[in-house]
Amino acid sequence: MNDQHTPATPGSEDASAAQRSRVLGADEIRRALTRIAHEILESGHGADDLVLLGIPHRGVPLAHRLAEQVIRAEGEDRPLDALAGSLDITLYRDDLRHNPTRAPSPTRIPREGIDGRTVVLVDDVLYSGRTVRAALDALGTIGRPAAVRLAVLVDRGHRQLPIRADHVGKNLPTSRSERVQVQLVETDGTDAVDIVRPGAATTDRTDVTGGGRA
């Protein structure tokens, strides 16, 4: 996603703490993913024809965590890469002409492919809907799934396209000037979701619009 690195400034720690609100900690994220995994299973009647594809960057580890939960809930002994993968959307973004140097991420599809299967796109934050639109375009070049669903850790509103998530960890009303910062152990060393308000300095990787343009 569209990460922005903001350097710390002297004396900014107090201001940052005052304008940053923690909305999900590690335990809340774990519980949200457990609930989403069970919702996915219940809506799809099992995992036999299920594929979880994470949208880079943070959607990928979330997809793998959901796959682990699904495998555990089903009591199956199957490799993780048979259920989870990643879907790069770089070449399908509608802002590509403004960001021509964006580096693609790997696309990894389970060996059985996606034709006739239920694909769940996984991302960290749903915002404008443009990332999801790009993901649907990218998916269409790979195969023809029986159904496509969307699972997100956070839905922050402000949609620009008619796109809705099927599975949401937390609905989080925000203003457009606020930032939703998702951190995961796999990418950032910790699990947390914060709202960062205007003027707050950040010293770590911040998804400016919650997963960029999701």
C-alpha cells in the first residue's frame, strides 16, 4: 500500500501522543481475525474451494493469518500456500501515471488456481475503494472465480466507488484529515491500529489513507 515515512522532529513526542488514539491492540486484532475467519467459513460452507489473496503490503500477512485460522477451525492438515496467496495490483492502479516508479510486489496464486473457487480479497483498511477496484481488474486477468468477497481489518468510510466489504474487523468512522495507521508484527514488529490526527508526528510507517487507496 501507499506508505509514507515521516521523520520525527525535536519535541514532537508529546504532540504525537496527544493526537494519536489506539483503537485496536494485539488482542483485539487477533479476535477480529478469528471472527472474520469463522464468518468466511460460514458464508462459503467450508474451505475446500476457498482462496485468500492478500493485497500488498499488509493485506498479505493478514491473508496468511486468516488462512491459519481457517485451517485450524476446519481441523485440516494442509499447507498454507494451498489456501493463501498475494495479488499485486500495481499495474491496475488508476494513479499509476502519477506514481510511475512504484515497485510491483509478487503475485502468488495457489497451485489449483482460482477458476470456479471463492476468492476472498484481504486488505488492511478499506477507504476510497480504488485499491479494491484495481484488485478486481488484476484478478480478472488470472482467472474466473465463482465468487469474490472482500475482508478488511478496518473500514474507515469515505467511499468513492460502490464497493462494500463482506467481512470487517472494525468499522472506524474517521474524518478525511485523519490517518489510519495499521501496524502488523510481520511488517512493523507490532500489532496495532491507531488514528493519527493532523499535526501528529509519526516515526514509523504510516498508511496515509488507510492502506493507501483501499
